[in-house]
Amino acid sequence: MEQTMLALVKPSAAPGAHLERVPVPTPGAHEVLVRVRCATVCGTDLHIYRWDAWAAGRMRPPLIFGHELSGEVIAIGAAVTGIQVGDYVSAESHIVCGQCYPCRTGDNHVCRNVRILGVDYPGCFAQYITLPAANIWQNDPALPPAIAAAQEPFGNAVHTAFATCLTAKRVLITGCGPIGLFAVAIAASAGAERIFATDLQPHRLEMAHRMGATDPLDAGSDVTGAILRATGGDGVDVLLEMSGSPQAIDQGFTALRPGGFAALLGLPERPLPSFDLTNEVVFKGATVYGVFGRRLWQTWYQTRSLLQSGKVDIAPVISHHMPLEAYEHGFQLMMRGEADKVAFYPNGLEV
């Protein structure tokens, strides 16, 4: 067993990251050591790499970042049961306390004391990672490493989309980043009558159409007018907001019909300056559901079912595969909007 490993570290409170050789971690009594096969890049990782206001207020470097992974268990702690060396696993990235009120009442996905992998706890942009055994998810051995790693963000889309029934509904998905694209595919598999999808990037709209969107719309156009014309003036039944863009949020709620349902996952960079809560929520009788992470572990079982059934194929969204050493190229591709989702392979390419 090697004593050191390559890891992508956020070394200081500044833009960028650095590939370093650091000690291989040792699992504690309730932890496992995983050899990372694949780690996919999330929007959160871009915030950390750019070191924007959110990252500066949330993370305390130095720290290895990254939180979407698949890998092989190579050692287990003395108190670990139900997991064996050689198991092919992924991980829930939210480490919950199990003691606060939400945890004890079935809402541990909104734990008050949550620690997030790669933000508060050493992450997976590394050749090896230690993880709490309680956070381990067993994978089908046939699942490709990048798909297994991307189950974590796919689960965000599953949680958002399954917050209400989509069958025979007119659905608007605002923001066609990876999670928005996943949501398009889920809505299509659920039998949505019509799927509107908005973004500013033409290639993302093309991908949304490929994933099942019936009506890809340029977010810079008259989105609300187009939707109202297409629905006979009624609007959409369901809004799945994935962008965090104030403009997209306004468009989405304006296009939402009275009595409609909105599930919000996107994170605005700052409080919304002029959202019309009275007319777009209260007077509409709209139901609004905030989404944070995945319901533990309900969403993971739903995710497994969708992938194993073949009803949803997320492989097209993982557009680039590269060794961890090429991390700068991967981050630049995503920041320029030239990649949908990038997969890093810390221990060598598996594609």
C-alpha cells in the first residue's frame, strides 16, 4: 500500500487549486478507505475553484475538495459491518449528525449540523478517501465509474423532479446545466405531456432536446410568452428551477399556472431584489418546495431504480473524461460552458 497519494487541494483562500502529494488517510473505527475510480465535477466545485463569495463564506482551506465519487473499498475500520474490502461503492456527500431535530424526525437531509464532503470534510479529488461507513452506497458492479459517481448530482434532480407527480403534466425546467439536463430526462421518463427547458447556451438546449425536452427555449427570449402561447394561456403545471438566475426564477413563476407546483434547487448568488411573492405565489395558490441534497436514503433507491430500468440514460451529459492531472483543463471547459459535466480519474482513465 502506498504511503502518499495525489490529491487536488484548495490550498488557500484564493482562486485556483493545486495538485499535491499528501499522505494516504487512515480509516477510523467507523470509516472505510476507498480507492477512487472516478470523481465528477459539480457546480459547487466551480464555486470553490473560482473562490467566489459563497466559497469564501463557507469553506476553510487547505482542504481536498470534490464530493461525487465511485471507487473500491480497500480497508475498513474495526467497527464497520456490512461493508467488505472489494465492494464497489459511491457515497452520500452529506454527513449528518443523527441527533438534531430534523435527523430524529425523518428529515436528516436537512440536518442542522451537516458536514459536506469536499467542503467541510476531505473530498474525493484524490486517489484515496476515507468515508464514514454510514455514507456508503453499494453499486451494481456493471455500473460505469462515471455514472456511479454522478449518482450524487443525479439524485438532486431525482429529489427535485419527484417532489410532485410529472405524469401528463406540462413542465418547465429553468437551467440546463447537468442537473437540469438530468431533470429533463426524468420528466420524459415520467410521462410529462410537454417539457419546456430554458438556457442561454445553444449547445445545452440541443442537449436538453436530446434528453427529452419538447420545447427548448432561449432564456434570453420571451420565455413566458412562448409558454403561454403553447399552453393556450394556461401556463405550466410544474416548475423545476435549476439555475438560481433571478431572470429564470421570474420567468418560471410567471409561466406557472394558478395552483401550480414549483420545486427550487438553484441557488441565487444573492437575495432576490424584486420577486413578486404576492402575485406569483400567494394569489396563485402555488405550492413551493425547496430542495437540498437528497432524501436519505429514499432518493438513492429511486436513483438506482431509474438507472437500472434503463428509463433514464445520463451518460450523454458526462461530456468529458480525463485524468486528475488535467484538472485545470476540466475546470476551464466547465467555466466556459464548453463541457456539460467532467469526470476525473485519479487512478487512471476508465472509459
